[in-house]
Amino acid sequence: MTSMLSKASRARRLRSASKPASNGQEVRERIVAALNNPRFRMRTLQGIAQEARLSTSTVVQAMHTDAALANTIKLVPIRTQDGQLLVTTKDRFANEATWTERFVDFFATRRPQLPDVA
């Protein structure tokens, strides 16, 4: 009986997590929650979108248009090995960035830019 209950509760959680975001505040909260996941110091746009259960274009659009979100995030001037943009929160960068990451950020002449919304 407990396995049936746990399956039902898991199904409910999955359905509620995969519901489309209804407003900007909910989108912002999902993005910030993904960025604050303790498993990752920095995230790719695809990683944020996957965890937040949003499309990548929705994440990018929110980062372009939501002033509160734009003031929260930091685009890191270091890329992944395959060239993807890395994003974190300003607080996490200030508290968790390595000396090398801070050095590169301080002296970066080409600041990363968000891609255009498709």
C-alpha cells in the first residue's frame, strides 16, 4: 500500500513540477532555485532550463526582460569545455568563486553576453 501511495505522490510532484510557468515571478523563482542548487556552482543555460522545467528560450527571455533576475545573476567570463555560457548568482560568485575565477572575471575584457531570444 505504501508503494502505491509513494508512486501517486511522486506522480503528483512530477505533474506539478512540469506545469508551465504562469507568470514572471514563478519563472524567476524556478531559475534562481536552479542556480542555487548546491550540486552546481555554475550552470549552463540548458542546465538551468532542464532543472527549472522551462525552455532555454524562456530562461534567456526572462534573463533579458526581468530586472530583478538580471540584478541577481552573473554571467561568468569562463566557458565550459564545449564553449557554453556559464551563469551563477552574484552572491554565489562572491562567496564560492575560486581565486582563478575571480582573477579572470576582474581582468576580462570581453564580457559574456546572453544569446538573443529566438
